[in-house]
Amino acid sequence: MTKSDEYNHLLKRSMEFYESASILFNRGFYGLTAFCLEQALQLFLKAQLLKLGVDYPRTRSLRRLLDLLIKIVEEKAGKNKEILNKYSLKLASLEDAYITHRLWTLG
């Protein structure tokens, strides 16, 4: 699989998780909604890293992926970490929802 193919695959899966989250939210399945939103964002961030020519790390941490993406963008465009600071708590909540749902379904 080429980097371009992997990028497109990650974006497609990200959108599928996002659409699933919307359906699940409308049906009142809020735990699964959070799980799908976290997955959508995780895959989207990994796709963006690939697009910038960076092999993404094997992690599920949204904050780590976003931090890496911001560092790359800062190097390329001189941006700052305002977005990470602004949304750090929300990202942590999504990560927690993901972990809680995985543990709950595995138990």
C-alpha cells in the first residue's frame, strides 16, 4: 500500500467513524458515539501526518498525535500550540471515553 493509498484509507475510515457517531448519537448511544468520535479524530490526525510526509507513531493518544502534528506544522509554517492548549481537556475526555468503552466491552 502506498502512502497515498494509506492516506485515503485513513480518511475514508475516519469519515465512516464520524458518520457512525452521528447515527449513534441520534439513537441515544452516547458511549459508542464518544468511541466513534475518538476513532474518527485519531484516524484523521494520522492521515494528516501522512499527508505531511511523517510516519505516524503507533499510539492511540489524541494529544500525542495532535502535539506531533502541531510540531510539524510549526516547523513548516511557524504556528503555535494554541489549539492543543484550548482543546486539551476535551481531547482527554475523548481519550477517556475511548478507553472506558474498550474496557467495558472487553470485560
